[in-house]
Amino acid sequence: MLSWGFRSEGGGPARAPRRAPDTIARMAPTVTLRPVTEADMPVLELIRADPQEATRFGFYGFRTNNAMRREFAETGLLGENGGVLTVIAGGEPVGSVSWHRVQTAPMSFTWNIGIGLLGSARGHGYGTAAQRALVEYLFGYTQANRIEAGTETDNYAEQRALEKAGFTREGVLRGVAFRAGGWRDMVTYSVVRADIADIEERVQPPAAG
């Protein structure tokens, strides 16, 4: 089984686009990303369906988890066009990271990533660590040159997490996401391979076993 562990590196009003720092500050949390297991599914379902765990930025109404269950049974939530990995911190599942393919040209694509964490796991640096770990995994094992992410303009915690993880703020998409009765503006972020000059040295094969 793949196990991907990392010692990670790493609100206010809307800001002008700015470049991510060249050096990511060291931070204490260690997270592990691994394929989703049956035992992880209740955590993923809780974050998706519970208003308090999803937070106001992640709750899009009460939804069935049947489709996710079927996909897990068929593919383990891993495929050519995207996937989901469990975030492990302190030996326990605390959330998940995901990615899906966005075609940008006939022979080119980018990954769009997302994250969901239990309420008890927020505020400890796990979000930055997990997203940085996912970036290194995707650059290490797929040929994508660009990874992007988006969050609402007033989700300052996620904006800080993305910037600490090495993403560059690019701009604002107006009225792009419908949630809680209104259309929300989203901030877009990206990281490209050139932003991580030593990616080959940073990405090491998973430990056997």
C-alpha cells in the first residue's frame, strides 16, 4: 500500500496578486497521505455532509454519500483523472485531499486540488502540510506542470495555507461558486514545477510494506 509521509515545509482584505515565497518556512506538523480505506470512509462522509465539520465554506447542502461509496468500492477513489487520499496526523485520519484533471490544451492538463479536514484538525498546520505533500506527490508521479486551487475570497485561513504551501495567488473569479443562497467570488492559486526547483530530490519513493 502506498504511504506518502512528509515533514512539511512551510484573514484580512483581498490582496493584489503576489508571488509565493521562494523559501517555504519549516513547520512542525508531519502528515501522511495514503489511499482511502474502509475505516476512513466515515471521516470523509462526515466532512462532506455535516455542516459543522464542513464549515460554511465547505457545506453545499445535505447530500447522499452513495455515489462516493460506489466509487470507493469500484476504484478505491483513485483513477487516471483524479483521486482522493486520506490525511493522517498523529496516527489518525483527520481528513482528505483530492485532485481532478482539468484539460487546458489538446495535449496539456492541470490538476485542481481540494482539501477537507475535521474541525479538531484545523489550526495546527495540517492543511498546509497536506497540500504541500499532495503537490510533491503529483509532481513526482504525474507529468502535470501546473497544480491549481481555489477558495472563497473571505476564506482567509485556506488562503494562508495555500501560500505557505508554495502557491502563488493569481486573481479572483467573480460569481463562480453557488453556496448558501448566493454566488461567491473565488481566489485562484497555482504552483508550477519551476517553483520547486529541487522536486526530484524532494520526492522520494514511498517506503515498502
